[in-house]
Amino acid sequence: MRRAPAAAPLLPLAALACGALSCGAGKTAKETNAPKGVVLEAGPMESYPEATVEGGTEEEMEAEGIVPTMNKVDVDGTMQDSGALHLHGCLVWIYNKQRDFVYGELRFSIRVATDGSVEKLTIARSTVGDWELEKCVKDKFLAMTFPPPSGGSFDLDYTYNIDLPAGTKKPGAASPAAVKDALAGFKKRMNACAGKPIKKTKLIFYIGETFEEEVQEGRKTKVHTYSRLVTFGAATSEKPGDEALACIADEAKEWKIPYDAGNYVQKVTVAY
């Protein structure tokens, strides 16, 4: 297998709102709920080896030491066209859930089969922290088709950097230790949902929706401050896995976290 990083220039998503999304003539990005100011970017430019081998079976080419190749223009074209539109659609869905504060890096590792289909896809790295967004994008990317590689299946990495929409306030920073203490039961539930102990993984949490409750303690009434776990995600798609994250998310909606996030959402990365 040959692995090569792909790259793309800055790509404003708002510019993709019409045409390829079939939003109709005369409609603007605002009318189609396109996220404004969202930028996709890929990491350092590096050329792919050009395909030079013709004929022969995959087994014959591998026996002769022929390296699988893909044209860089083909990869960039697919990731900037189909890939960006899929990501755009998932972002609009998340923004309509009132989560326009999510941002970060999404790095995909993709294996392209000899027919151009996606044979395997994982999120190698994420700092976004929204498992629903990540699963949405991953599911859509699995259905993408690339121009077929030459010489066998081809492995590539591709990174999108998701910026905040224009005018959206950046989430505040929370203390990892304080959040980890407040979410003391999270690791236990994560292991239970995964069906096995999850070690050496990082989770990104967004905590907000702070509220107060009166609690009767003996003869005294005290006011306690709580927050909600608004959304979260893992640093990779393999730990703890999509099903485990979905399992935790169903329960987490009702959690009262003994933590004061203030008047706006906070973002924090916690290592387990």
C-alpha cells in the first residue's frame, strides 16, 4: 500500500451553497442555511506519484514491486467536490441543532479500492468534538467514488479544518481536571457501552446550558449549579467507537453535571 497526504487550498463552504447542492436559481447561501465563514483546508502540499504502469493483473504488478498510485488532481477533485459538499451538508444539519460552535480538525485515512470505491475509512484524528457530525461525514464519505487507482488499492490521508461561522463566539476553555471530576462516571459508562475497557483515548466535551436547582439539605435549602453535556466526540473513530458513543449520548442527555460552565458553552479535551 502507498500512503500519501492530500492537500487542498482554502475552500469557503458558503460558495458551494448553490449549483452542486441544487438549491435553485436565485437563492442565496443564507436562504439555503449554508454555514457562513466555514473554511475547509488541508495540510501540506505533496505531489502524488503519477501512474505509469499499464496492463497486467494486480497480483502480477505486486509481484514485480509496482507501487499503487493515484493522480493528485483526481484525489483533490473528489475531496474538494464530493467530500466538501458532504461535510457541508452535515454541518448544516448540526447547525440546525443549535450547535454552530463546533470547530476543529478532521483528518481522514481512506483506502480506495481498485474500482474507485472506498474500501475502508477511519477518522485518524479529530479535535471537533461532535460525534454526530463525525459519524454523518464518515457515513457519507464511505459512499464516495474516486477515479480508480493504478496498481492496486491506495491509502491516503486528507484533512479538513472547520472554522467557526462568521460572528459565532468561540467556546470558552474549561479545566480538564475539573471536567473529568465532574464527569466521574463517564469512563465507566464508556467501557460498559463499548463492552470492554477503553484505554488511552481522548474525548472532547462541550459543556453548557448552566442551570440552578434548590436542594434540601437537612433544614437548609441550598442552591446547586449544574451544566449539561451539550455534545462530545472522540479523538479517533476507533476508540471507543460509534456505537459506544451513541449509547453514551442517549444517557448523557439527562445528566446533571456538577460544574458551572457560565453563560456560554465551554470546550475541553480530557484524556482517559
